[in-house]
Amino acid sequence: MDEGYRIIHSPLERRISEDGIAIEVLIYRGEADEGWILEVVDHAGGSTVWEEVFPTDQAALDEVLATVRREGIGCFAQDEPDTLY
């Protein structure tokens, strides 16, 4: 049986709620990959993924927490999905 590509999820993944807005913080990597991917999913299912890969899962979590402190959790809330051109 071929298990295919395995995704490893960080134990640091979490839900953050503030000012009536909730986001899911996803931190993951491929089993053979060295860097961690950071993704934030908003209440409507909109997704923000950082282009950079983080050396540790803690570095990824620190980045999202710093972004929430700096810009507010509302920066992740999307009323409408982004349109790609």
C-alpha cells in the first residue's frame, strides 16, 4: 500500500479568537521537508499562506502572533475571497 506524501502537523497549531474573530493557525510540513509552512484560515474558509518557509514551527507561530499584535486579528478576516488574475 502506497501511503504517498505525508504531512506533519505541528503541535503548536491552534485556534485564536479576539474581538469576535476566530482564526485557525495551521503549521505543517512534508515529512521529508525541512521548513514549516504557515497558513491562517479565517471564519469564512479564506486562507492566507506565507510565501516564506520557517526553519521551526515555533518561528512560524511567533510570526502569526506578531502579525496579530501588529495588525490586529481582523487582517485575516475576509469578507470576500481573493480573486486571482
